[in-house]
Amino acid sequence: MPVIERVSWDYAGPEDIAYRFPKLTLKYGSQVIVKENQWAVFFRDGKAYDVFGPGRHTITSNNIPLLTGALKALRIIGDIFDCEVIFVSNSQFRANFGGTAYSAPSGDIKYQAELGFYGYMLYKVEDPKLFVTEFFGNRNASTSRDVENYIRGFINERIINEFANYDIFTLVKNVDATTDKVTLKISDEAARVGLKVIDCVFEGVKIPEEARRFASGMGAQAMMMQYMKETATELKGSEGGGAAAAGLGAGMGLTMP
């Protein structure tokens, strides 16, 4: 392949978080031009090495010491070498999220509410080397769109997992405090993949009316009776079903007025 004399990401759009230049042949003396809101990360064999900030950089063994060391370990000598350069944007981005989650089991019948949620997250890359390692190394992303899809999936997955830690009583009592806790958890998880959460806004959390009644206590006893009735009906046709149905209430922890 021809030796590349100059590498730059000249046509970054407002929605582009990264751009991957694959399989470049560079040399000591090639230039890497990094714009003010970018980083350039040297990448080879699934691993991120040296990072350039904004400016015009002439490649030497001194300013890419990590990659130079890796090349020496591979017994690649001389002024010419192969690698990839991944440019990463330092701009702020928005990711919309939404989906369905379930609360933690509640009460004797282990009631779980189906919760609808939607909103958006504002974020930016904080650690470009960690970001490239996670998305281009571990997840094998090829394009900016791949990264964006991974991030949306990442957000939804974390929200669903976090809602599963809270029962319906907690959610109904103070949904705002719960979403604040979920946001803190997302921020911690995002930092582990090189991202910084600037803001996470839940525009809506839909809690079914049935779940609100259950949480208020108005519907909990009725749900228990309905559960017992349905279970008893299923048992009627089985051997010893009458006796099993008769004893069902005793094991349910049901208290009647």
C-alpha cells in the first residue's frame, strides 16, 4: 500500500462521534492534523495506543512511544509501519432512549409492574483512548453509526437493569428520586467506557393505574384474592385439588380484616 503523508478528518458532521481510517501505511515523518474539537487515536491489532490532541503533528518515535514499543515487540523495524488512526469528536451529543422495564417483585404475589420510559441523554467523550478501546476494540465498531447504536443500546440496557432494583412502592412514592438514582448509575457506567454524561432527562415514566392501586394498598388485597381464585381454579381439576385449594390461603400470608 502507498505510504500516507497526511491524515486528517476534514468532513466531520454534527452527528459524527468518530471516524476510522483503517489499514493505513504511515512513516515517521507523516503528519496527523487534529482539529480543535478532536482527538486522534493510534490503533493496531484491536488495541488503542497513543493519543494526539488538537494540532499538526509530525509522527516520530518520541510522540507515539506506546505504538513504537508495540512495533518493536513485533519485530517491525524501519520507518514505515501499518496501523489505524481513529479520530474522535470532543463535541456534545444527544441520544434518545425509550423502552419497557419491570419493577422489582413486590408483596406476597411478587407483583412486577410494566413501566414505559422515554427521554434523552446529553453526553461527550471524556477519555478517547478508553472510548476507542471499548467501542472499536471490544465491540468492533466500524463507523460512527455503529457507535451511536451501541450507545443507545447501552443506555436502554442500563435503565432496564436499574429499574429492576426498585419495587413499585418506591417508584410510585417518588418516581423523580428514583430516576435521579438511575441517572447516577448510568453516569458511573458511562465513565467506564470513556463517556461523560452531561445530562440525562426522563421525559416520561408511565406507571399503569393497576400498579398505582397496588402500591397505594387499595388494590393489593383484591389482587391477592384474584390470584388465589385463579390458582384455586387451576388446582380443581388435579388430584387432591380440593384440599390443595382449601389450604392455599394459609401459605399466602394473607391478612383479612
